Amino acid sequence: MMKPIHVIGAGLAGSEAAWQAAEAGAEVILHEMRPERGTDAHHTGKYAELVCSNSFRSDDHESNAVGVLHQEMRLAGSLIMSAGDAHKLPAGGALAVDREGFSEEVTRRINDHPRIQVELGEVKGLPPEDWTNVIIATGPLTSPALSDALSALTGEEDLAFFDAIAPIVHRDSIDMSKAWFQSRYDKAGPGGTGADYINCALSEEQYNAFIDALLDGDKTEFKDWEKDTPYFEGCLPIEVMAERGRETLRFGPLKPVGLTNPHADEKPYAVIQLRQDNALGTLFNIVGFQTKLKYGEQARIFRTIPGLQDAEFARLGGIHRNTFLNSPRLINERLQLKQRPALRFAGQITGVEGYVESAATGLIAGKLAAADALGIAQQLPPATSAHGALIGHITGGHLSEESSSKSRSFQPMNVNFGLFPEIPAPKTQDGKRLRGKQRSLARKQLQAARALQDFNAWLSAASKDEAA
């Protein structure tokens, strides 16, 4: 009799892993501690709850690594991408989703699957020895009992970083006589029109006053054990970015390029954007405004922004501590713990960063676990694909064996073309080398096309193996 695959955690990675394993023909038991035991960031007991942004980032699969990952996941029958596409919102060239509808659909489809059994309750400590095929996808907010048990097993001190949550504003409280709808360069993306963001312009004087307020605002104090925890560079609190230099935000989330303020003749010095957060269009989140400011300070400072002077907040920003494994040292290329191969890992606990990256590792973990359960020789995705590039990064495939075993600087990483194998520099039809931005774009397009071709070939080969 086939033993079930135990998946611990019903976040993005765990839900995707359970779905992939069940779709492959394996029996799955999905364990989720919420709502019996909550976390510092979750608000519901639904699966795949989005606790920070509602954006899956770029959906451009021709020249963007995140978009390539989206497309690969679609080709592989991803539950997360299917639910995301079904609940997409206007967001320019990005794929943003209605977070409530998205989580509800993932929850419904998991609960309705005939080969997935859900058990609510915390898995305290290491899984029992008779669980011979386990995927741990407990995310960056792994319960203390399991986290401590993993540390004891591996001898590793937990690596950790702070992640922050951006505030959400009620749409009808935004003053549209000062704000306006527009996407950068009027670019239309999935479900969008080219006018998908609400924009609030700042003059140079207003920008400098805003920076001063961020720097002087009252912020959350960290506990002694948190003080040495670093931030993830891809999700820095806005006030931390301001501390790095007065112009940092103007070259980051507040860059004024590709936008025209219809309420003024002069070009904006900086622009704050808000992105639709639910299907009704009643809620918008302030893009890039994750913060550790105290609640009272957030409301006071953010209401100095033109257009947000009367803003009503559905949720204010926050900050929480995330944990992840030193994966290059601890996990093999099949995402198994080297010391106990029955335990496989997926999601942010492995050191990937981002919603789709987490789900993608769950996709691969689910396929690999199902192959083990069914006695199929499942090959790994090619290194040239987005999935293969991610797996290579977190398992130290880019490092020598010696340096991988000694790695102490491993940090969370979003998918990017820097993780992909090099490709010959593109040339013009007459054989001349491209230069600058043209060369960069052409190289990305070649890497994207190669990734999708190779990943599709891998899926076809895997299907033949399953049939055999």
C-alpha cells in the first residue's frame, strides 16, 4: 500500500506541493496549524494567504525572469498560477490578484481534491520516523517547536531577516482632484488598461519634507534577540531606504518616470503609487511602503501625501521576523535534508524570496515527492529554466562543494537572469555585436525563450516516464 506524502504548511508552497503530488497520483495529507495556532502576519485560516503585497510581479515571459517563472508554472499545471489568473487585477505589466478571492479559490480546490486530506493542527517538533515522505513548507514563520527541532537536528543556528507589510487604503478616501490613474509609460498588463495605478505627485519641497518625516518618525523598537537580524534587500522598510540617502526613494518606489500629472504643468519630483488590492477596487495598497513606523506615525506621515490627506486605512504596515535554512549546506539538489532525506523542503524556509518563487519550489518538491511515492525516476528541471535556476541557487549548485559546505552568507533571493547559465552574446543579422540596453534586452529574450523551450521539453519527458 502506498504511504501518503505529508505536507506541512498550507501556504503558497505547501498548497502547490500538495496539489502537484495529488495530481501526479499520490495520496497527500496536508497539515496546517492555522486557525488553531496563528502567526504574527496571517489574519485568516485560508490556504495560500497573501500576507504582504498582492502582486506576483512582472508577467512578461519574453524578457523578465519572474514572467518566465509564471509561464513555466502555467505549463506545469500550477494551482497557484491558475488561481492567480482567475482573480487578476489591473496592475500595468504585473500580475496582481484579489487576495481574498485568490485564497478562497486555493482553499476550495485543495479541500475538494479527492487525493488530499487536510488535518488542522500544529506539527510539534520533527515529523515521526514513520512519515517516510515529508515536505516541510512552513514558510518564514515556522512555529518555534518545529524551528527549534530543525536547529537541533542540523546543528545550525537559524538565519533570519525582517520582512515588512505595506499599508492598505480605502479607495473612496483618496482625493482624485490631486491623484490620478496611470501606469508607468501607460503599459497595460494582465487584466489592465494602462491606467492601473493611483499616483500621488510630490514636489521637491514636499518630497524633502516627507523624507524628514520618515527619518524622524517614531519606529518599532526591536527586542534584544532581534537587533542583529538583517533586512531582506528586496523588501526594505521605506524609512530604512530613506536612511540610505535622500535620493534613494526617488530612484526606487517613488521614481517619477513614465508618468504625467494631469493636475499640474510641472513634472513631478517624485511619485507615490497605489495598486488595486481587491476585485471590487475598493482597496489600494501603497506600493513599496512596507514600514516599521508605529501605527500613529504611519497615519500622520502618510496623510501628508497629496491625495492621501483624508486617507482611511484598512490595514497599516507592520514588520515580522522571518527564518530560513542555510540551504546550500543542508539541502541536496532534490530539496531533501542531507541528514534525513525523508524530509524535503519548499518555500521561503529554503531561502527563496517572493510568492511565485515559493510556490515554484513547492511545485518541484511536490513532483519529486510524488515520483518517490510512485516509484518514478523524476529528473530535475534543466538549469536553463527558471525553476532549475532557483533550485540551483538554494542548493548551492553555483558553488563548489567546499564553498557550499562552508557557506555562511546565503541570503534570500528572487528569481533573476543572473541565476541562469550564460548565453552567447546576441549579435545583429550582419554579425555585429549589440551594445548597451539593446544587448541586455536581447540577451534576456534569448534566455527567456531557451528557458521555456527547455522546461517544456522536461515536462514532456516526465510525462512519458509517468506513462511508462
